[in-house]
Amino acid sequence: MKQRFLNFMKDRYGWDILNNIIIYLSLGFAVVNLFKKSEVLTLTSFILFSIALFRMLSKNKRKRAMEQLKFFNLISPIYSRLLKFSSKDRKNYKYFKCKNCGQELRIPKGKGKIKVICPNCKYEEIKKS
């Protein structure tokens, strides 16, 4: 039985991170549907699950890999922003944007009020660290 399944999946794309995300979304909609009882939520959950199953059983590996790459390129600015806010430097530095040019600046925490000069536009301002 196991060998038959392995032979069936031999040339298939299989599981990837994008499939995980799609399945979690599908399960999320299904759980919300338990409380809301909506046909739209049921249909959305079913469609997302079907997409994940289709991607897993697909033989077009290149196209599925390109879908995953496009997805990560789409969410990478959001993901990198989240990582920046959870950075270990947050313990030691305070981050803010320059009022003049929007450049992101950092100052050490615990130094009281200090004069900050933007390296990009040379705008000066007093900030509490």
C-alpha cells in the first residue's frame, strides 16, 4: 500500500510552504464557519482546500515553484517589516522616521533627550531616547 502511494506521488509536486498557508487559511475559514454558518465561508474554505490539493498533486513542478516564488515576492516587504519590528535591536535602540525625508533612524535607548541629525537630509531634531 505504501509503495503504491509512493509510486503515485513520484512525479507530483508535493507539499510546500504555500500549501501550508493555503490549508491554514482554509481551516481558519472552516472554524469561523462553525460560528457564523455562512455559505460564502463554506465555499471559500472548500475552494482553498481544493487549490492546495491541486497544487500538491500537480505534475507541473516548475509552475508550482514559480507560484510559490511569486507569492513570497509579494509578501516579502510585509514579512521583512515584521522581522524588523521583532528585531533584537529593539532592546537597545529606538527607531523613528525623519520628519523631513522619511529616512529610518535609530538612537540608543536610555540617553535622555538628544539631538539627532539625519544623515540623508541633515535635518536636526530633538528626540527622547
